[in-house]
Amino acid sequence: MSDGRGGDWMEKPSKIRNLSLVILGFLLSLSEPIILLALGRDLPSALWPMANRSLELTYFLRTWHIEIFAISLLSLPFIFLRSSKPSKFEYYLAWISMGLCIGLTLLFVLLDYAFLRGAFVLLPTCLGIILLCSYFIAFEMRKYKLNYLKLDVKNLSNVFVVFLAVWLISPGITSMAGLLPSPPELYLADGQYGVTTNVYQYPMPEEVARIQGDYEEDVVFSVYLSTPEDVTHQIPLAIVLHGFASPFFDSYKDWVMELSSRGMAVAFIQYPSDVMPEGHDNYTLEEKDGMSNHPFHVPRIIAIEAALEQLNSSLPENVNKDHILVGGHSLGAGYALVVLDRILSKGWGQETVFVSLESSYARPVQEDLQIGAMNLPEEFLAHVVVSEDDLSVNDCFGVHHHELLGHGSLFIEIPSDKYGFPRLVATHYIQATETHDTHADWGFYRRVAYQAEWLVERTLGDIENALLAKSKLIDSDSFRFMGEWSDGRAVEPLRTYADPLSSPKYDHCSNWVGP
């Protein structure tokens, strides 16, 4: 069988060239993480930019999935017909594309294990379609005869590419075609206020500044204070802390705006993650009882305390510090407990306190950073939340934080539900603005809106409406309800525990030691 470029296409020495083109495509797909690894990043950090782009691309694919499916159906026959006599450019591009697809598939598998947890089914489907089209051109499939195909099964490269393409396409083809039920939308009224955000840089303590690394050298560590516009009456205060190495206001902007647009002053506190205190390179990590012995805790808390001083001097006069919400995500949830201890010792939160710990990591084990006897007011509530498909932190941190907070705290697990499309996957990042979807609305932002409502009504002294708002924050059937798929099937509800340590799922946390 001639390939139109001289010689038998299966026997000619271009096999080496084609293999080289595949390897080139493979290396191109891995170039960014390889460069980042060479620059000293760890594997998760090297994959993170690609994870963000995967998220952006997935939202695009979700919006246009029917159109993309139609284009794919129309393209495949055209590509197959074109495969009888591709141009030299098309031929070479097809081999490079196969290498790219194989490399991107490898990266997707790593990302899916570490971050995505089965949420993104359209990306591999598109990769599979591109791989199949490239295969048609590279192997000039229209020239095959049925009996030749049977003989060619021994060609493992053919079998591998076809198998990989089918494996990639199969799980998402029904989603792309629009055949699966859709998830419920949450119709939650918007906040009634516009929001103004002012940024207050705080002086980094010298003992912290001299041990900072260069990962966050472009960050001007500040307190982002968001307040509702044209409000003169008293308003409650929220303090929100970010996760490890994520000091970016935009990543938590939706959380902040949900609170502030409903009548709260919200302080988003940046603190440095990249610090290198004495002993940072020769300690043995131990995680136990919701704490860890990281030496990094000490300088970070020193920075947070400096930020709290800046916040105290920057608050408008109508902010009532007797009514407080303290929240945090991941590492910030562990530090939120320290912040709670510090502000209570300052006399803040005398009337109302809400604590929101989302996907908690450890609080410090250091003796001078321990939580004292918390003088919590009678009007105290807490949500300690874990996500079913969170591989970044162990659930036992949240379990122990719940035990520490005691009466008034509710332990919540946000479940995943992969019944329809888009899949509803509860990952470590469900609280981030970048991953704000309908699942986040039901599992997170709905609670945030009710938290603001309760604190605002308490600050205004409207006892009747405060009691109504409080009822939306405590365990009930309506609290756990997460909506219904478009075919009427209920979405997996929130799972709540008053005492998770006595439950079969979390009783192992009583003696869990990490990492």
C-alpha cells in the first residue's frame, strides 16, 4: 500500500520519524510542568496552572457541549474521508497531535486524582475525539481494507491508540450529547447592598519579613475590608482567612461579596505562607488531635496578629464587634480558631459568634498558640465542613476542630453526586470563586447567606427575624436538602453529625495520627 509520498507506508524508514513526532508532541504537552519542576516547584504546584486552565476550559465546554458534539459528529466523517490522501502538513500534524493527546491524557489522570475527582468528563472526551481524528490521518485509515485490519491487530500502536481514544470518549459521550439530567439551580436572592472594598497594607513584623521566601514576593500583604454601601446603622464583622499559598482576594471574592452584600463588614486577611523559620528544614511532621507541629505556624500567626491590629484601626465606626463571624478555608480554617481565641480575648464577639471552618487543616500545636478557655456567648453557632472528594486535607482535622468548639457546632459533610451532568463533585476547592457552580451554591453559598442574615438581624436587635435566620443554620431536613436533578431524583443531601467521633465513619479520628 503506497502512501503517495514514496515507498510502502508501513515499511519505509519514516517509522522513526513518526515516532519522533509523537515524542515531540508528548514532550510539548509536558513542557510547562517539567519547567516548573526544574524551577523547584513540587508536583502539585507544577500541575496547578494546568488545573486552572482545565477548569476554565471545562466551563466553556459545559456551555457549548451540544454544539461541540454536533461539530464532532460532522467532523469525523470528513476526517475519515480526508485520511485517504492527507497533505504532508496534515500527516505530520496528526502524529504530533497523537503525542500531545497521550501526554495531556497522562496529565489529566494526575489532575483528576489530585484535584478534579471525576468532575470533568468533557475534557477527556474531547481529547479522545482529537486523538481518533489524528489516528485516522496518521494511519490513513480510509486505505485500510477489512482483512488488512484483521492482520494489523498485531500492530500494538494501532490497538493502543484506538483503545485509548475509546476509553477517553466513552464516559463523557452521553454528557456531551445532552442525554443526562441536569443539576438543580439555587434561586437565592441577591444581597441588597452594593459593596466597596478598601485595601489596607499592614506592616509585616521584622521577624517575619526576614524569613519570607520569594514565592509570594509580588504580594503586598494587606487587609481587604469590604463594606456595604450607603449603610449608616450598625453592622456585624466577618473575618475570612485563605488557604495555604492562596492569598489572592479574587479566589475568595464570592464568599466575601455574599456576606458583605447582605450587610456585613468583611475583612479578608492575607498572611504569608512562604516562610522559612528556624528548623523548617529538619523537623519531622506530626499531625494529631487536629494540630500539626509545623514550625511555619509561628511566623504566620505573628503576621495575622499584625493584620488584626491594622483591621482594628481601619474599621468604620458603625461596625459592631460584638457580633462576629470568623471563617477560614483549609489552612485558614485552622488559623481561624487562633483568630477566634485572640479576638475573644480582646472583648470582641460578646453578643453573637459564628465560626465557619471549611475543609479544615491543622491548627498549631505550639504551646503559646494553644486555644484558651473560649468565653463564647450564648448565641454561638459553628459549621465545620468537609467535602467527600477532598484529597488535600484529612477529615480528622475538622472532626477535632468540631470537638474543640463543642456545643453549637455542627459537623457537615458535603457529598458528591455524579448521577447527571455536570457532575456534582465536592472537592477541597468548592469554596473558591474559581469553582463556583450550582453545587457550591447549595453546599456553601446558601449557608453563607443565612449566616449573614442571622448576624445582621442579631446586630439590628430584630429577635424574631434572628430566630428565623438561626433556624436555617441548624440541622433539619430542609438544611440538608440539596435540590433535585431535572428528572426529579433528589441530589445527595448534606450529611450532618452532632458527634462525628461516635459515628462509624469518623470514630477512627480519635486516634488518627498523620501524615
